[in-house]
Amino acid sequence: MEGSHQQPPQPSQPPRSCPACIEDLMRPPVLVPVGTTLRECLRLMVEQQRNSLTVVNEDGTFAGAVNAVDIIREVLPDYLEEDVISARFADESLLAQDAQRVADHPVETFMSRDVPTVTPRSSLVEAAVLAAVKGRGRITVLDEQRRPIGVLTRTEIKRVLAFFLGIPGALE
């Protein structure tokens, strides 16, 4: 038939609940203690192929998180961070100098402290709302003592939404 295309099959009724919970979906966190340098954070991110790290206090409780953008902001001088025109005239040697200048800064000077958190008993709806409202792609999962035990990312939330839309393999 001309002009017609097949739609993917739609489930008769969407599932009412997800068979997975936060504990099933979360990834293990990559932890760094307060005092870890920018250089070490960046080394771990590259080595572990992660864009974020979870920062913990000496007692193992949650202190914050650091992501690639936090590191970039720490490296860039303030005058370049807000001035795209000046950035056009800067070169890589300036970037290298600025990276060396901040390489030993401790993580607590540039980490994010206002990071959304949930517990294993929180709902997936709460996690999705936090991701949307806070605009953060990662939500830290904390135990009862406020120690990080996992990270829930946009990918996991996306998989749950795909499950509710009946997309095969969403939770595999």
C-alpha cells in the first residue's frame, strides 16, 4: 500500500509496576575521599571510564560528587569560563598551564554538594523527578548511615521508561 508504514506493535496495556527496584538498577559508585586531588579524580575518571565520582568523608558518609564539568570549570580561569570571545583567542598552552595550576586542588574545593540522593527504598518515580528537577544525570543511592552504595543514572531511568512503553529488552 502506498504511503502506509507499519507501527511497532503496542502492548494492550502498559505494565503497572516495574519488576526492578533501585537496588537492582543502580551501578556501583566510584568513591574518592575528601582531599583527593583534581589530578587523581581525573585519572580515576579516565581509568574507570566514568564521568562522575562520589566523594566521601573520612567516616565513609556522603560528602558530594564531582563530574567532568566540575573539573573543567575548576581548570578554566574565571575570565574564560564566562567569555566565549576571549576563549577564541586562548590556545592549548594556556589550558595546559591552567590544568597544572589546579592539579593539586582538593576535590572539596570544586565538587558539587547539592547532589540528589535516594535510598534503596525510594521509588523510581522519586528518582526520575529528582533527575528532572535537579538537572543532574546521576543520583547517589545512600544507605541508612548516609554511606553511598550506588549511583542511578539517566540510563537506568531511561530503561525503566522503555519498560513501561513495552520496549523489548529494556531491563535486560
